[in-house]
Amino acid sequence: MDTKLDPSRDDLPLMANTSHILVKHYVLDLDVDFESQIIEGTIVLFFESGNRFQKQSGSTKEPCRSESNEACRFRMPEPCHSPVTDTRTFSSKTRSNDFTICGKGEKDTSGKDGNHDNWEQASGISSSKYCCDTGNHGSEDFLLVLDCCDLSVLKVEEVDVAAVPGIEKLTRSPKLTVVSEELRNQIVCELVTLPADRWREQLDYYARCSQAPGCGELLFDTDTWSLQIRKTGAQTATDFPHAIRIRYSTKPQGRSVTWTSDQSGRPCVYTMGSPINNRALFPCQEPPVAMSTWQATVRAAASFVVLMSGENSAKPTQLREGCSSWHYYVTMPMPASTFTIAVGSWTEMKPETCSSNDLAAERSLSPSEADFRYVGICGHMEYPCRFQNPSATTQEIIPHRVFAPVCLKGACQETLLQLVPPCLSAAHRVLGTHPFSRLDILIVPGNFPSLGMASPHIIFLSQSVLTGNSHLCGTRLCHEIAHAWFGLAIGARDWTEEWLSEGFATHLEDVFWAKAQQLDPHEAQEQQELKACLRWCRLQDEVRNSPEEMQVLRPNKEKTGHVSDSGSSVVKHGLNPEKVFMQVHYLKGYFLLRFLAQRLGDDTYFAFLRKFVHTFHGQLILSQDFLQMLLENIPEEKRLELSVENIFRDWLESSGIPQPLQRERQAGAECGLARQVSVEVEKWIRMNRRPRKRKRRETEQVFEKLLPDQLVLLLEHLLEQKTLNPRTLQSLERAYRLTQQDAERLLCCTRTPGRLQVLNQRCQEAPSWPRDPRGSFGIKRERETIMESENGVVIISEMVYQGKIWGGSFQKGRLASAISSIGLFVIVFLQGQGVWLGGPFDVVKLRLQIKRSTANEPKL
């Protein structure tokens, strides 16, 4: 069962046998050790057998079984270390006594791969034999398969939940006299199915059960992608223990978390949306169908702040001198891939003075103001749902906190803090009830590979959004806020349908941002048309310079959502490094939704979208769920020959530019803002053609002030010119103050290989760069700040070229999607073969940003 895939081109395996048994709740109890760069402790899993799950999910159409590899981000649970005897006092501040960490002090019998394999030692059964039957089809014992890699598993044991005082309340017996496997499983079965209004009591029982003693070790083995567990004599999922404890530790090189330093030079660790999701953080069931809740206790040095996907705004509890404990919990079932944690010396950023926005955060809309509340029973599995809470449905701005390294305090106060309330309010006005009760926002370290990532109750933002004006920060914040509805509260049953998350977030970011700015309808329309022009340029570049098979939004076609009999599956292209940097799911998804909104009219479309959110929140969907409901809820005269089949054919199951979009762009006229850019482009082209020496009487060209997106569109057009001379580039810098623009905004028009090739041509006339005999570019490292990931990406935070500081992000065969801004403005692209700082590259497409321009540095 040792599945070895080539990470450069193969699919991501989802190994968990979710058709047989499902995790309903995780209790994590972890210690973060920055010196050894590991996270260690225990995780307790509470199961429910698959047949009961299928019965429960009947109201939400067929059982959701699926694949996964989204930019969704992650959540966590809260284990308490001392029994909680009074459930009325259960809260995020539940006390945790200091205790010996599970696994510490035990002899580590792990093999060279770091995994303690007790299976063959205990039973003599070979790996090839025991892994042949993961169900209950033959005489073999039932095999539980969890998604797992880059972990050192030390011990797996059954938890004696019957030993918890007072647990007999969950059984029909007033006193537990004879304890059996069947009784333990009955207790867990009753626990995981407690009504939603007893959620506090349920979390209390989970915490106490997680601290119960073990009642027998279980046999386990690991391979590249999974952890397999069995109990001798348990031949079915029903017989298998429904509560197990796994003692394990992560590895420093584990791909689910990143150990690094923040912008102030202090150590930190966080989950950064790895293609393998969370299986290198804790053993779990990663397929989206395994929707679970969690609670977590995380201990770290007292100087660190622990942020996590959790409904409570956790505060630290001091355990002993120099050590604090943090507790989080989640009651809304979600895929384990959405779990997120960040531990570092974060500082909470607060406004210097109380503003109207702060006051707005304290108020909710009156019932009369909330004009899109829906009454009815939710279609999801039972949990404490905000859509059924009248006070939550009218809450315009949810409680929120902003964290960042202390060195970014000024930038956060100047840019980010003031944008959060209006963006949250705008989202509520468009979609209604916020799915999550609170929000933390963290400015993550400079090696974060994208502009943002959304997870339940927490958003990561790149430091790049803090530079320049508020436009980039506002639009990216709106994008991540939109994921609360699309990507988190409503997830994709098949993770290859990434457009259901990214397409919606891209489309909604424009709508949210226009309302946050309080633009009038004409201004909002003009800005949205300008964004459409930019995205059209990027989509054309994307389809010209990417593999056709990776341009399809529904690559599995009629097999979308299908899994094996056990529930295992693969995510198509999930491990392909090219996919990380592709925007096709964002762009084609955006244009499809824009096409539908234009056909139906904004009022009709957004009224439907609010109804769709109310119907499907807390559930997993496929493309047809959205499209079928859309067509069923609009008047026939507005369908205009639209059908699910036609949309599949034209938009979702074909590569390249969709034909309806081609026709629209060919027939459409430029918006006013785009026409203004065209006029400015002509001025620059004329200037670029002028001879070096001008006549004295020639007047200086006057250039109009441009909006940030207009500037990007201007650069897009200028890059289409065969030659841009150095004088033109210098004039561009002066006219638009490029040194004061954020690097990301200037780079967004040059991310695709097509643009790289254009800029490479511009560099051909540049002075030759020094090369050493190995063919590297002659740039020395100022210090060891190079990180090379599994997919071939190399990020270099600082280098020195001829004594000048340079910064950049380099990736094998393709330009990285984002780069931390270091106050750099001039962009140079090089292409060649050879060795780059010790890493072999076939064709290097290299982006460098120059911090300051001097006579000694290369010029364009």
C-alpha cells in the first residue's frame, strides 16, 4: 500500500476509507517546540460508522464522498487536561492542569522513517497481507485508514470512555457494571449524536473522554500517504473501537506546516495551505465528506500567541513559569483540511482612537433592516447554526481581531484596521448572515506563498497588502471574507471543482469592495468593468501558456464526486506544482458567474445567491447543485437557452476560452476607465518612439492620474510593445511613483509565462550579467534564507548583487504567484539554463526586484 507518486505530475491521493467509518470529532492536545521544530502530543478521534452517516445525510441528497485539494484553510479542537465536572462552567478558559505529555519519556522504537510500526512485531502479518481488505468483506480484521504523512506515530490505543465519571448518563444503564467494546461504542455513538442545543455538554464530554485511560494498544502501520490501524478480532467498522488515541509528533520538514521567522526576526510556525493539506500536522480523514468538529489545547512558551480556527477568542492560561496553554473549539462540522494554526510572537493591533467603525462593530441590524432572512429548517447535519439565530442573522459586523508582528503595527493601523468593518458590513449586505461568529486576521511571514488564505474564523494575509494604497488590501480582504460563504460554509464535494470556491470569491470581491467604498452604481460598474478587462488579459495569457488538461474546471466530468467503494479517491493534478500558480479556476469561474449575473440581472442573481446560501450552508456541493437550483429559481423568459448541459460543455468541461466569453469580449465596448487608459498608452508609445535628443521647444508630455487597476492595465498594454527604452521606463517611474506602489500590484500583470517571455525580450539588450562556471547568475547569498519546497519552489528573501540588496521569489519553470514586498520596484526577468544557487533548473524564469537604482546595477 506504499503509494509512491511523482510530485511533479501526479494526483494527490485521499486514502481514508470514509465509506466505512467517519471521524465526527477530533480532540488535539499538543506542545509546540521551536527548538526542535516539532509539534507533539496526542489526538483522540471519535468515530461513527458509515451506515449511520448515510442515513443521516439522506436529507442532503446522496452521501457526499469526494476529493480534495483546495486553497481552503484549517480548524482545530480543544482538549481539557482535567475533568470538567460542572458543564455550566465549560468555556474557552477551562483550566488545564500541568501533566506529562503523552509519548514523552517512552522509548522511541520508530524506524528510519520516524514511524513506530508495531503491526508486524505484534502479529507477524506482512504489510502486503493486512492492507488487502479495508472493509468487512472477508475474514480479515477491519482496517481503519487515515490520511497521514511526514509524522512519527508512536502509539495507537483504544480509549476507555466508560471510565469517565458520569458517562452512564449517555446510556440506558444507571450504573456501568460490565464494560464491553459494544458498550464503549454505544457511549461514543450517543455522544456524537447529542442534539445541537447540548453542544457545551458535548464538548465537555469530549474533553473528559480524551483524558480517559487507554484500554489496549491497537496494531498500526504507516506508508507514504496513510496510517493503517486495526484491532485483532474486530472484523467490521461497527466492531472497531469508536474512540482511539494516537500519540505522535510532526517532523521539521513536514509539508503541512512551515517553521520560519516573522518580519521582526522572531520564530513562528503556521499552516500555509500545503497541497497535502493537514495530514502532516495530524492523522485525519481528509476527504471533504468527513466533516467533523474539533477542540484543541496547544501549549507553547509564554511569549507566543496561538491563533487557530476556533469559535472562541482564546486567551492564554499559565500552566507553569514560562509556559502557557491555549484552547479553541469548533461546533460547525467541516473538512479536516480547513483546520489552521499559527503560533508566533503576534501582537494584536488595535485602533489608536475609537472611530465610527468601532461603534458599528458593536451594533447589529434591527430585524426590519435585515431584508433577506429566510425561515425554515436547515438542510445540513445538526449543529448550532447561526442561520437559525435571529441575533446572528442581523449581525452586520462580527467581532474581529487583527494580529501581526510588532514591526508592522503602523502599516496595519494605517491600512488594514480601518478596512475590516466596512468590508464585513458590505459582505453582510450582499449575502446576509455571516456563517462564522468571529474573525481573526493575521499578517503572516514574508515567505507566505500567496496574497491570502481563508479558514474558519481566521484569515491569513500577506504583508504585501499593507503597501501602497488601500485598494489591494481592500480587494484581497473582500476576497478572503467571501470564502466564509463559498469554500468554507459551502464546500466542494469534489476538490477538483475548485471554481466553486475561487470563482465565487473572485466575483464577489468586486461587489463587496464597491459597497465597502460606498461607490454609486455607475462608479461601481466602471470599476468592475475595468477589473474584467484585466482578468481577460490574464486569462488569455493563462490558456496560452498552460497545459490544456489543467484548464478544465470540471476535469472528472461525469465522474465528478465519485470515489472507490472504501471512500478513497485522488485529486486530479493535486500534486502538480504548476497548479499552485495557475489562476484558471479563479478566472474562468469568475467569468462564468459574471456571465450568469449579466444574463439574469444583478437583482435577480443576488437574490438567488442569498437563497442558495441559506439552502446549502453547512453542506458540500457539486457544480450541478448550484446550476440546477439557479435555473429552477429564475423565470423561464430569463433562462435564454441556458441549461446545465450547455454550461458544462461551454464553461466547465472544455479547455481554452469559453465560446460565450469570446463572443462577449469581441462584441463589448471599452468602459470609460479603460478608454482613459488607452489614451495614456498612446502617449507613452509616442514618447517611446522619440529619438534620444529632443528639440528644445518640444513640450513635456502630461499624463493623467490613474487608479491602481488602470495603472496595471497601462503596463499590460505597454508590455505588448517590442521595445521599451530606458528613458521610457524612468519616465514611467517618475509619472506614477512606482517606488511607492506595492510590488504585488505592479507584478500582477506579469505573472504568466507569456508576460515573462515579453520581458525577457526587453532584457536582451541589457548588459550581460556576470556568470560563474556553473552557469549561476553570480548573485551571492547575504545569509542563509533559502527555502526549497517539495514542488521545486525556491524562495530567497534577501541576496546581494554587487553589494546591493535584492529580493525575489523563484520557481522551477514558472513564475511564483506572489512575493513578499521588500520595498522594491524595478522588475528584471532573466531566462537561461544551468544551476541557480545549487538548485538545478531546466529553464529558469527568474524575477528580481531592485531595491534602489544606481549606476553599478544592471539597467533595462
